[in-house]
Amino acid sequence: MKQNSIYMVFLLFSQLFFSQNKQREIMNGKIIADSMSVENITVFNISSNVGAVSDYNGKFSIKARPKDTLFFQALSFVSKKYVITEKDFYVNELEIRLNININELDEVVITPMSLTGNLEEDTKKIKNYGLSPIDMKKKIYYEDARYGRGTKITTSPDHFAPNGSSFDLKLIGKQIGKWLGFKNNSKKNALKVMEERRLHDIQVKSFADHMKERFSYNFFVSDLKIRKEDFTTFLAYAEMPSLELAEYLKAENELQLIEYLVKKAKAFHEENKE
């Protein structure tokens, strides 16, 4: 009895080990939806970080293995996750049904403050936000300890303004900053620094390198229909500025990046018709 238990545990671990080390195979699938176009739907393998898009008939091909998670996403459909099983490899085509994403519009509230079209009447209804004035009479004299106690440096060019008056430029700058809505926000500054570092890391690599890391070679050849000999040329054709690329490379913009490549591929094919 004890030997049987040990054998079962060994068998279980063996199956688990081999399933995890099994090579990914090309899986063919088809997306189905009611009365909606199923073209250009994103199919993303979360487990391998490889993506693909569906064709006009909703068909797609992607490398996967059992226990991989596929993520289906499109603007017109409700996003869906699907975990691959062993049985899915026994069928010729895996069918995935997506539900239509129904967007409800926000209700419109009509209030008595609605504009009438009469400029004189409408301006009376608009709330005015006053700006606190700058105290132009406030002066600050800068002293230098080298010239003794309380001695004003009258020869310093930054002591007087051109018209003979001296202003606190720092005070003026702060007031202008308040008008423009600038605030001393350490969290915002930290995020800005992180974003600058991220942009620098993106600029270290070329656009082509980023695309090769993000998508499989099969995606460009099979889904975008880019010929092998045109692969490098297409990546150069689709290249974009670093700032724009930084936005597209964000996780939440994965769909937009694929849509961008699909549009570029169509334009590339149009310009290179034989």
C-alpha cells in the first residue's frame, strides 16, 4: 500500500514536470461573435508574452501549451481569458466565443445654468475666479557680510530693476505658478523622474529590437503577411519617435500597438504592390 502511494506521488510529479517543460506548439483557433466583425482581435498568450491577431474570418494561430492562458481583447467585445487544456490540442480548430461590449452613455442633465446664446446674459452666469494681485511695492535688499553690518550692495546689478525699483522675483514666480496651477508635489515629481528613466531605457534599444521582443516572428509573417525578405524593411517603415513608442509599450496600450502595426502593414502592402 505504501509503495503504491509513493508510486502515485512520483507519477504525479513526473506528469507535472513534463507538462511544464513541454514545448509550445502552433495552435489554430477561431473567434465567434454574433453579428460583429471578428477581424483584428488581439490574442495574447500571457504565459509566454507572445501575441497575435485574428484575420477577417476570426481565425488565428499562436504558440501555446497546456495551462497557458490566452487573453482575447478588442474594443467592441468583452475581454476574455481562456486556459489551454490537453484536449484543446486534439481538435483542428479551437473555438472561442466573445460577447459584444455594450457601452451605456452617461445621462445628460439639463440645468437652468445652460447657455442661452446671449453673450451678455451668459457671462453673468459664469463664475469668475479672481487672481490675487502681486505686491509690486514689496522690496527685498540683499546683503553681503563682506561689506559690514547692514551695508546695502548698491553696485550689484541684480539689486535694482531697470526702472529703479527692486522686486522679489521669487515671489512673482510663485504667484505666477499659482495662477498656472503649479504645485510642489513630491509624488508627481517622483513619477516624472521614473518616466524619464523609463524613456531613457526605451531609447537604448531600437524600435526593431522592441518589436522583436514583444511579438513573435510568426506574428509578422503569418498575421501581418510580411514576407521574410521584407521583415527588416517593414520594421524600419513602421518606426516611430521614442516618446510615442514609450506610450505604446505600456501594458494597457498593447491593443493600440497591435492596431498600429496592422495599419502600418496594410499601408506597406499598398505601397509595395507589384
